[in-house]
Amino acid sequence: MISVQVTESPPLILIAEDSPTQREMLRHMLDKNDFLVEAATNGREALTLLKRIRPIAVITDIDMPEMDGYALCRSIKEDRELQNIPVILLTSLSDPENVIMGLECGADYFIMKPYGEEFLLSRIQHIQANHIFETKQREQSAQGICFRGKKYFINSNRMQILNLLLSTYETAIQKNEELANATEELSALNEQQEENMAELESKNRQLMSVNTELELQRKIAQEAKYQAEEANRAKSDFLANMSHELRTPLNSVIGFSEVLQDQMFGPLNEKQQGYVNNILTSGRHQLSLINDILDLSKVESGKMELELSNFSLRETLDASLMMLRGKALKSGIKLGMDHPPEADSRIVADQRKLKQILFNLLSNAVKFTPAGGTVTVNAEIYDTYVEISIDDTGIGIREEDLPKLFHAFSQLESLYTRENEGTGLGLALTRLLVELHGGRVWVKSIFGSGSRFSFTIPFLQTATGEPNIT
């Protein structure tokens, strides 16, 4: 005997939904719960499908084109072959008239949008469980009722009415639960907000305290800045007055010493000549020290400004060398330029300050170069700056002493065999004058073999728009 096992096919549900998104969401929800699904985009298309399929239920949206959900439900309930198929209306239930119209068209259930998967499945399971019983209980008995001035004919039987009322009640309970949950969440959010507000108030108080402290610090900084500016002004005024007071008698001392040295009022013996030379050397040293201190103070206080002009670089280098040529010749030192710039090379800078930089570096090179040595100047012109170097064959500088060179009053006399005649301010002033132009200065030296002092001057532009180099 051969036995045939019949496999029951999954239950079929028809969806009528014009929104592609809502339709596919509903289809996916039913598919994954083992239902077969047919879908229509409106009521008319759903009726066409019902000519060849018999679903266990029709789930239909109300608002659809061509034929809405009420008309679809009414058509199903008026068709003897289809009237036992349960119809579930998807609605917002925003008005009691929705329930009346659902009863009028003979709908079996309401499901309120938005709905959860669990709620939808419970409705379908209820349909499956009660379908046979409800079919036997159906009695068509149209009754007329008036609602809001309109008359409706209710074709639903008692079971349908009960199901609709239960659906409405169940939906109301669901919404009440959602409202209760929302109220609870809102209460929790309010508590959290109160905590946040309290924390914010605390942060605001802290911020106000910090702002008060910052304001106090700002006032202190302003006061310190004002006091520093006042101190700088006082220092500048003091230095200006002192330089004037000191220069006047020094110029007299130097002038009379030069008269005595030239023996304009009679001859001097060797001892007297030595005394006069000492007085003249000391006076000139003192005057140089005063001038350097005053210039250094002006640069540091920002009172010294560049006086830009367009001038010949070659002529400026020649003039600087000329100032020291006599001293170099007297010391037996060869002084000159190895690679002079072109005669028509011109730059824009402060010519007087550039000469002061060159004089400071050249005079140091000559002073610390022994007889028979050489001091040379080289200038290289690049796209945006000129680099000038002074090379000497002097005694050089120890590596550990190089960082001290460009600081005020750094003379490093322990390195030199000659008597120290400098002020200790020349290189410090040189650095500040180079930096005032926007350049930099550096040194390379081998102790006992000589040094190279180099600096750069960027190409500047005058207020009249003169080119930086031609």
C-alpha cells in the first residue's frame, strides 16, 4: 500500500497598498513569518487578483487611487464567493467616523498605523483561529444609523461589530500604553534635563569664575605692559639725557687731547705724549660705548626704524672698506673684496645701518687678525636676499664660546692676545640691526685659523614702491 503525504501550503494573504515602501515593508514582515503574499496597488487591482486566489485575509490601506479600502471591502462583502474573506483595514482611526464607515462597508478588523509586527501577527493569528467559527455566525442584517447628520447602513453582523470594537479598544489600549511609555520617557528626560541644567548652571558659574580670573589676569597683564612701556620710556629718556650729558664733556676731552697730540701749543716729551694718547684712547672708547648703548636701547625698545633707500651695494661695500683701510694698512693686514658684486647692483635697505653692520664686523676682523693676515668681504645676490660674508685669518673663536658672541658685553677677552679695546656691544648691536631688516647673522670659526661672519639682508621695498633690486 502506497501512502501519500500531503504537505499543507503556507497561508496566503492579499495586500492592497499604494505606497511602495509600506507595501514592501508589509510583504517582508509577512514573508519572514511564513506567509505567502500577493500584493495590489489599489482596490481594483485587488479585486482582479481575488478572481483567481483565495487568501485567508485581505489587508488593505484605506486611501488608495481608483478604488479606496472602503470600496474594496464593500465589494468583497457584497460578493457571495468572497464575503467570508476577513478584511483588515489599515487606518489612523483619527475620527469616530472611521469606525462607522468600517462597519458600513462590512470590515472585520482595524489595525492602526503605525503598527508593530507583533500586533499585526496577533490579528492574523486571531483570524486563523476564529475564521470557521465567525463564518458560521455571519448574519446579514443591514441597519441604518445617523451620525453627525449623515445616515449609514451597517451591513456588519454582530461578530464583525464585536471584532471591530475589540480592534478599536485594543488599539486604544495600545496607544494608551504607548502614551504611558512616552510620558514615562518624557519624565525621565525631564529629570535628565533638570540634572543637565543643574550641571550647566555649575559649569556657567565655573566659567564666570574663570572669566573673572581671566579678566583680572588681563588687567594685570595690561598694567604690567603699561609699566614696562613706562619703564622703557623712562629708560630711553634717561639714556638720551645721560648720553647728552656725557657726550658734551667727552667731546671736549677728546678735542683738547687731539690738540695736545698734534702739539699745537708746543712740543711734548715722550712721557707726556703717552699720557695724552691714553686720554684720547679712553675718551674715544667711552664715546663709542655711549653711542653703542644708546643705539642698542633704541633697537630693543622699537624706537629705531629703518630709513629705506635704493643704493649701490658695490659702492656701500667700498665705502665701508675705506673706513678701515688705514688701520689695516698700519697693522700690515690685506683688506679687500674677493668677488665684488656688479657695479650696477642695487638694493633697497637702510644704508647707514648697513654701513654700521659692516663697520662692526670689519673692525672686529681687523682687530683680531695678526700682521700679514687677510680680511675679505664677499657678497652673493640671490632671488630674495643678499648674503654678505667677512672672512679673516685671525685668532678664531673656540666652539664653546660661539653662542656668547652676539650677546651684550660678551668680549671673550680670554681668547685674545691683544689688549681689549671694544665695548662688548658691537656684535649684539649688529645682530639687532640685521634682525631689524628681517635678516639673520651667524658665525663659523676654527680656533687659531680664522672666522667667517655672515649675515643676510632681505630685499625690501620703499614706501614709494621702488624695486628691491635692479
